[in-house]
Amino acid sequence: MMLTTIGLMSGTSLDGVDVAMLETDGKRVKSFGPSGYRPYTDQERHLLRQALTAAVDLSQRDARPGVLREAERAVTVAHAEAVAAFQAQHRITAEHIDIVGFHGQTVLHRPERRLTVQIGDAAALAKAIHIPVMHDFRAADVAAGGQGAPFVPVYHRALAQSLDREGPVVVVNIGGVSNITYIDGDDALIACDTGPGNALIDDYIFRVAGQPYDCEGRLAAQGMVDVAWIRRALELPFFAAPPPKSLDRNDFAALSLGNRKPADGAATLTAFTAEAIARIVTHLPKVPRSWIVAGGGARNLTMLRMLRERLDPAPVEAAEALGWAADAIEAQAFGFLAARGLKGLPLSYPATTGVPMPMTGGVIARP
């Protein structure tokens, strides 16, 4: 049976709430609905940055001390406003939606401690929007010993199979963290985080220029890449580890660029992200025949150029060039995962998160 779902995603880039609607049975996508976006205000973004700092000391996944409680309230309100504006704009009533997939805002991801924390009050959201809300997608995977990330691979597979192209195909999602999904027919589905995505670049640009991100990679395009710095950074144990593996947004925050021109710093961090993605090839069963880039990084033209140079001769395409809604893919994915969760279908697999067996997940909050 086909379900009409809305997926919500607030990623590690801390930019805002993505909203997307689709019709799916949890195995394939029948049709894509509209998508929308509700940006965080500067005040909300500042609050979330404070929450990220405070979350480092968490030992219990449901604890919300101090600023974390305030941040959770802000995240919930922002998501409720995002859904309300989306419904109003597209004249969609609550009765038309079977389920909402609510990821929440990740503030801590430490799977080695069997701990992953996403803030956002699903019960309050369900009451506000009058639609059942599925949430807490990652908890069961992490509790069973999985990495709890990445969680979008099953959706990437549904998208890639609709292209009907020869594999292996790799879908790269460049959000705050970068992750890949390796797809080769029905059988091979491998996924992992590859390293930093936009988080290091965004934080650096905010620090040196007061801007939220490097628009189209323009600053990086003017800079010189410090190859020796990248070589040292890639000596961190994470990069030698095979998949599955995952990261917290701030895992590389301690890396220091020292004193250098802002353009050189932006160029170096952009090249670091591209090189980390390219390094994953040595851990894959076959060399990919094509690469598809989604997420905010797909709009960074310098990042795309660096990836094309590094992955040549395999083509590297932006997801939007294939008709995919690049900015909405993760939101669509959580609508898709909500449908899978309702039907008891697996959300994660041994080769995507390292979980011992295929795992379903998600918890439903009703209005």
C-alpha cells in the first residue's frame, strides 16, 4: 500500500529545516511531492552551537540539561512552523498525510559508547501538526552495536535503481559530514561516513569572514591548497578504517589551520573533504563507474571541481542534474524511512552501519 509521507531533516550544517513530501510503499518511490525549507535564525543557530558544546558531556540520551532543553524547544517549534508553512503553501491538509518522519537535530554521536542524541520533542510536534510522527530512527541500531549512521542508503538505493544505469554507482551526500552509499544492483549496499563535509569549511568561514558558508566555493577557488596539511590530517586512524564507520560533526574540529590567508584555509579544507571522499575507493569492492553528489556540498563548485579531478575518469554529477532535489534528499529519505518503519522493513544493514542483522527502527508519537 502506498503512503503519503512528509520527511523532515535538520542536518549537521545547522542551516535550517528541510521538508519534503513523497508517495512511497517503503520500497520504491511512486511520486515526489513538493519540498520546502525553513531557515534557522541567527539566534537559533547560536543556540544550537551552544547545544553542540553542552552535549559533549552527555552520558544519557534522554538528558536535556541547561541549554539543551532550550535548544530542543527551539528545534521543535522550528519544525512545527516548517510543516505549517509547507502545508499552507501547498494547500495540504493533515488528513492527506499518513506519517511524518522527524529526524531531529543531532547534537552528539558516539556509537562506540552506544550513544546517539537527537534533540526535538516528537510528542509535542505531533500535537502541534495533528499528524502521527515517527522519530528516534537511530537508537535501535546504536543499541544493537551499529554505528547508527549513515541512515539514508536505503533511499539512495531506491533513487539509483530508478536511473537504470550500470553499477557500481556511488551517491555522495555532503552535509556537515560526508557519507557515501555504494550501490551495485540489488545485492551490494555499502555505506559509511567518509570524513568532514561542510562543517569544517562552514565553521572556518564563519570564524574568518562572519558568513555562514563559502557560497559556491568562491573563496576556496581563490586560494592555494596546503597539500602537506591534508596529508597529515589524513593520517588520523578514521581514514584507514574500513566501512561501516561514522562520525560526529565535531570530530575534526581540533584540527588547526594556523595563521594563513582565509582563501588558502578555505581551499585547504575543501580539498580535505574531497580527498577524504576519494580515499574511500580503496575500501570498496569495485571502482565505482559513476558518482552522484547531493547535499549542500553539491552547490560548492570548487568542491565539485576537486572531486572530478580526484575521481577521474569516472563522471561526477550533481544530483540536481539528474532531476533529483539535491537539498531535499535527506528530508525525502526520512519520509521514506518512516514508511519503511511503519511496515516493519529494515532501515539499516550490517554493511551500512555495522549492525549485527538488518534492523528496523523508529518510534511513533501520535497527536
